[in-house]
Amino acid sequence: MTRRETIARPMPNPWRVFAPLIAGFSFLLLASIAFAQEKTITSHGYSYFGDLSYPADFEHFTYVNPEAPKGGEIALWAPGTFDSLNPYSRKGRAGRYSWIMYESLLGDGPSDTLGEYYGLLAESLEYDEGKTWVIFHMRKEARFSDGTPVTAHDVVFSHNLLLDQGLPSYAEAVRKRVLTSEALDDHTVKFTFATDISRRSLIDQVGGVPVWSKRWFEETGARLDEPRLDTSPGSAPYMVDRYEVNRRIVFKRNPDYWGKDLPINRGRHNFGEIRVEYFSDDTAAFEAFKAGEYTFRVEGNSKKWATGYKFPGVDKGDVVLEELPDGTPPTPTGLVFNLGREQLKDRRVREALSLGFNFEWTNESLQYGLFSQRHSFVQGAPHEAKGAPEGMELELLQSLGDLVDPTILNEPAVTAHDSSAKRQIDRKNLRRAMKLLDEAGWAVGDDGMRRNAAGETLKINVPVNSSGSETQVAVVDIFTQNLRRMGVDATFERVDPSQYTNRERDRDYEIIFDFYRTFLAPGTGLHQMYGSGEAAFSLFNPAGLASPLVDRIIDLSLETQSREEERTALMALDRVLRWERFMIPVWYKSNHWVAYYDQYGHPENLPPYALGELDFWWYDAEKAAKLRADGALR
């Protein structure tokens, strides 16, 4: 979900898909699937609509440097602490990049396309046109880092391990969709899917499962749902070399990596080592960067970008500052309401509290005017909802009857409110917020505090991760000050990273600074993020959003049969999510801000959907030697 949707040619009668879906699956739909089973598609890659940008004989992705040198080190930073190298468990704090050791059948798609995958552990796949089953033919040369072969039995084991010991929201969704997984032989694996569900996110779902060593898990008795520092052998280019808990992790490139010459890998995975240094907070990390303790930094703090990079390393040219284009919609980050809290279930209350955030003042006073206000969950994408619904989108929403509030049909898409940049609270917005709270039954008492009919105050607590930036702390502090101006019993508290992680997982908050994932195409992951089925426990849905209307639109998006229908459904989804007001949108920037010691290279023309520092950048040994000779680096 990190790529932008493209606009396809209009299709004749594009509304044809929605009518049968609203009432459920029709006989004709099931019959068409059954008929499609008679046809088999064999391919070197996969996309839902069957369109692949790279032919079977492609030599490398177009944006990489196939002659990029191998070796050297890139060093980055991470905040807080870690006590595990297992990123697949709810328990513990997994080390940064600890997922990097494992591969899947299809691998990651290229960073210049959307929804396309080219076989990694699998050299080819075949599936019926109705997508009721898929068979992957695996590369016999694939090996784990301990030298043992990667087999179909490992694939089936990994699939089942995630169902038995993985995240409950994942298992709940996949069990309904994937009926069987079986190893037909040592290097051929078949998955069979339920027939009364969407064809979306089936083949790419099972093709994207990380593959672990069945032998290692059975011999060690390790569990996927427990934190641990010992790692199972992976088949990916990198493996753990050494670590010091809470201080650093070093991954090294496997010199015997089995897939280094595959077209999908040429020009990629170039660094000999990836070192991750841990620091208590961003301030300590920045000072360490200036001292050369690590060498690559993606900057997200506007104050630092505007004023902090004025030190000798930059002045002498040892440190490079770049603003590189980012073609993906910004991550939907903001202040998220816990909809499980009784006082936040009223949409009017959420709107009122939202008015306490002043983007314009925050941007000018704390962030040097470098950010833009985010309005949409897919800001800048072709399916961002704008204005009032019309055309196909209006037809879709009208077809959903009483599920749709009339204001959704008749008013422009909800956008973030405007505020004055001259003072931290906008008086016009304050008056509007007070009126909404009055209407919602939260009256102001003699002590200036708002209480409901039971005499309870409107209590809001916002935890803040102590390892986060000081700017974020200041933003939350000012936001809670503004809420208190409304008569809200609002507080914020800084908590250590471990406690913050636990409170986040347990939804022990009224409001939290968190994020959702953007969506560039339909997928059943939308149900994990925004759907009702897993809302009570999904880690991807920090608000606990559970809306029958959102569920229905997601279902419709999964059944679209053309790019235009797909865009229409996703636009309606963006519109309805914004109407729910479960998040106060904050800011975004359209470029990557990066700072690094001048020993790295990257392609002149970066792909639109990834910065790719660990993917297709490389180490320049001559430049690195000069930095060390000049004393810029140790």
C-alpha cells in the first residue's frame, strides 16, 4: 500500500459491476467464475488485471544501476529500545529492519509500477482465470542462509504458522479466503481459494507470505508469537551479523546469497553491511549524526531541516543534503480518536475536539512553513475525493440507501478546517467547537469544566512517546491547551517507548498520535485497516473504526472489474472515511528530506514510489576513503 494508482482508459458501461454486488453474489457471477476455471494463465509475474510492465526476459528494473558496486556500509538510526528480533509478534519491541532476512514467492514489486510482482522464490506461477487457485513453481536453487534448500514444504509451513501464531486480524481474514495450501512436490505449491469472495488479494496475498525454515522451527521449538533474539535462517540477501540489545543491530550481506544474479535483484541489495544505531530520542540521534556515528538520515523534523543542518560537516561538503521526489500519497498521520471510549462516540464531539488543532499556527510557528495541510487519506492521488460526489461515485453512494448520511451525498468532501496563523487557538473555531459540545450534551459547569448529564468530565488523555521529536511533543501540548480552553479535561503525558508500545497495542488512550496506511488499490488489507470485522483488536486500526458503510464500500472495491470502477470505489471510500472524523489530519511534505555523508550514490532518476536507500543505493569506496582521510568519519 505504498504506491500511487494510475488512471486507466474508461471502460464501456463502467457501472455494471455494482448492481449485482449490492444484493450479494449473483448466480451469473458464480457461473462466470466457474467458466473461467477452464482457462489457465501461466506467467513470470502477477498483477490483478494481468498487465505487466516487464517482459519475461527483462534484465533488470529500469531504475536501478545494474553496475552498482557491492560492499561498504550504510548506517542509520532508530529510536528507543528493542528486546526482540522477531517482528511478527505483538509482544516485545522488535529491532528495526528485522524483517529484512526473509523472502516470499513473489517478492516486493518494483518501485516504478503499481500492483505488479515478478517471481522471487517462485520462477513462475499458473492460475485459472477465475483465480480460484494458484500454483507456484519455485526456483530449485533457492537456499536459506544455513545452506538448506527452500522448499514448498517451508511455504506451506509458513502459511500455517501465520494462521496459528500470527496476528489475529491477519489469521481471521486469511482463513476465510484461503481454503487449502499443499506442497505438490518439493518445489511446487498450490493454494485453493474460497469461491464466494472477492478475487482481490488472493494470489498476491499467498505470494507475499515470508517463508521460514520449517526445519529450524521444529528443531528449536521457537514460536512466532513470542519475542526472541535468536533468528531463524532466512533466504534474503541480509542476515543478522551481531547486535547489542538497545544499542545496535548489524546486518551483513550473505556472500553466498542464492539469488544475487536474478534479474529482479540486479543493481539491488548493494551494501555489505546495514548498521542500525539506537538512541533514546531524536535529539541524541541528531548529535550523533553530526559526529559521524551513523551516516544516513531521513529527516522528518522541519525545525532541524530548516536550522539544524548548519554544522562543519555540511559546510565542508562532507554531508550532502537532498530533497528527493516522493510520488506516493503521504501516510495518513494524525491525532486518532479511540472510538471505544464512550465520550468519543458522538461525531459532534470528535469534530469539536478537531477544531482545537491549529495547523496554520503550528506550521508557521513550529515547523518553519515547510509543510502542507493533509485533508485526504490518499492526498494527491487520482482517487482523492474532492467537492460533492458526482457521476459514478454519486451512483455508488446512492445505491447504498440508508447506510449513507444525506450530508455525504449533498456536501463537499470533509476537509481539514482553516485556522488563523496569528494565535495558537482560532477564536472562530473555538466558538464553533463550544456550540458542538453544547449540542452533544457536554455543558460547561461553574468551574468551567464540561460535564455530561451524569456529572462526568469530558476527559481526554494523549500519551506521547518520549523518544519522539520535541516538535511533536509541542504540538500535542498546545493541542491539549486548546482543548482545556473549551472546558475539556485534557492532559498529555510523555511515556517511555516500551510503555507507549503497550498502551498503543491495548488502546489505552483517548487520543493518540498515530497513522493509518494509505490505499492505492483495493485489497482485503482494507478490512484490516478500516473494517469492522477486526476492529476490536486490529493493530492497523488504532481508532477501532467499525462502520457498516465503510465495510460495504470496501466490499464493492474488491469486486471492481476495471480501473475506472476501482478508482470510483476508492474515491467513495476516501470520502466516507473523512466524514467519520476518527482522525485529525495533520501535515505532510511532498519530498523526502535526506542527509548523508558523501559516500553513497543513487540513480539519477529515482522511481516514483520509493526512496530506496536500502534497496538500490550504493557505496562509493573512493569517496568514503576521502572522508576518512579528512577525519570526517572514523
